[in-house]
Amino acid sequence: MKLLALSDLHVGAEVNRRALDTLGDHEDDWLLLAGDLGETLDHVETVFRAMESRFAKVLFVPGNHELWTLPGEDRRGAAKYEALVALCRRHGVTSPEDPYPAWPGDGPPCVIAPLFLLYDYSFRPDDVPIGSAVEWAEEAGICCTDEDLLHPDPYATRASWCHARCDATEARLAAIDPSLRTVLVNHFPLRYDLVTLPLIPRFSPWCGTRRTSDWHVRFRALAVVSGHLHVPRTQYRDGVRFDEVSVGYPRQWDYERGLESKLRTILPLTKR
């Protein structure tokens, strides 16, 4: 039995959508979907339908793309997130609003914790005031589409929504039995020093929050899973493995090898 992970499937792209059919049968395994499956509820449901018949259990955390309000759509902010949670429940997919499931496979006793935390623009150099982070990025010609499409309603700002999510999630994680380890799953990286974007380094303000920098230690993580960067890799901090598990846009991966080649094994834990 394995805990496997993928993110950033972006099935709005036809090539990526077709690639869903290249996955094999993993009837004994669990799958983590770490966000950015697509831009619409139909995109997300397409992925759920493909995965629910192939895996014993599917867990999902939303990325920024799922939270976009596209032209002609009424749901904004928290209402869009609640619609995603409702979709998860219709398909039996575990969301960040559900109890954290215990891992039944090999390894130390642990729970899998899907998180939804957003970002607060604090992933920027120390000499850049947080209120100037977007302006700093725009100086390099970079601005995230979220600024137009990801609305924080009913919160005043994306940062305030992020902080509310961090407050609630921190309390839930603190309540986990201290004898249990965790696997933390979030779309956005939990640490600023994991954000390596050679082509667009000033995209970092939209990549997470410094509030989570020590969560891998505080909450006894065996592994931390994220996406968002489209730079799949494994890194270690304080002896904890951090896996970025993005697939990416068609130009960013070898789709002729199929999605099976992109599945990352998280548990059982092995050294990479």
C-alpha cells in the first residue's frame, strides 16, 4: 500500500486531460491531489471521476486556480471554496474540512492532513515591505492572475483570508494526538526557502506564508507535500522531506510518458 501524490494537473489543457487515461490501477493505494487540477468545478470533477475508480482513497486540497471566479460565474472567495468542498463530499474525496484520516499503511503511526492556507505576500526579500510586495514583483513585469480572479470575499483581503485559515488550521493540527506523526499537504509551499523559480523569481509573493515555516517541526511531519511551483523536486529541512509534485502545463512535462511517470510515492517513506 502506498501514499501517492500529484498536483497541478491543469486539465483545462486537452493534452493533460487526455493524460488522465494513462494512469494505471492503484486499487490499494491512496492519492493526494495537491491543487490546481483546473479552473472550473467541471475540471475538478473530471479529475475526481478519473481517480475515484483507480485509487482506494483520494484526498484533495485546492490551489489558486480552483478558486478563480471566471467571467459569468457568481461564486467568489469562500463561496467558491465551499462549492469545492461540497464537490469533494459528493465524490467521497477527503477535503481540508474533513477529519484527518489515519494512515493504515506501513511506517510510524500518522495522520494525513490536507490543508488550505493561501498566501499573504510575506514570501519576499526582507528589505521589501510586505505592503510593497506586489509592486516589487510588477517592477520585473510579473503579476499573478489571482489579483484579478481570486477574490477573498467575505474577507477584506487575500492576506486576511490566509490568516484566518492559518489560525483555524493551526488549532486543528495542535489538537492531533502528540504520539502521531503527520503528512502535511498544501498547494502552496510551507517555507519561503523552498520557492526556487529561476525564470520568475519575483513570483514568490503569491507562493505562501511565513507563518507556516516551522510547522513541519511543530506538527511532527514525516513528509510535506505541495505543488504550485511547477518545479517538481525533493528537498529536506530539519530532516523532513518536502516533495513538490507538480505536473504542469503541457510544455513543462513529457506527456508522452503518461501520468504514471509523474506519480510521487510519499509513503512508505524512502530517502531520495
